[in-house]
Amino acid sequence: MNAAIFRALAHPGEGERDLTARFALLGLVNRLERVADRACNIAEEAIYVVRGQVLRQKFGVRTTTHN
């Protein structure tokens, strides 16, 4: 999750009592991040099937190998 979004949602303002919306948004952002990760995995598998090229992510940097 983007650190700035997490900080904004995880730290309520002074006097804010109803945190229901914040927790709902945190859950939604988490689920959207998971969907994006899975979409990347599907795209990497499709590239492998079509090109025979393996894409891997290490610490936010993509590396490419050819088979």
C-alpha cells in the first residue's frame, strides 16, 4: 500500500470518534492493491506464454531473463 495513503487513513485527526469510514477505506485500499498485484502476475504469465520471457520483481525493480 502506498505509504502516504496508509498514513493519511491510519492516523485520524484530533476529536475524530467514528473510525468506521477509515477502516472501510483501509480495507478497500488493501483489496485494490491485491487486485493490482494479481493483475501483474497474470500479465507476467501471459508474457511468459507468448514470448518465453520471465519477468520477476525484486524490491520494486523488474528483472528480465530469456529462456
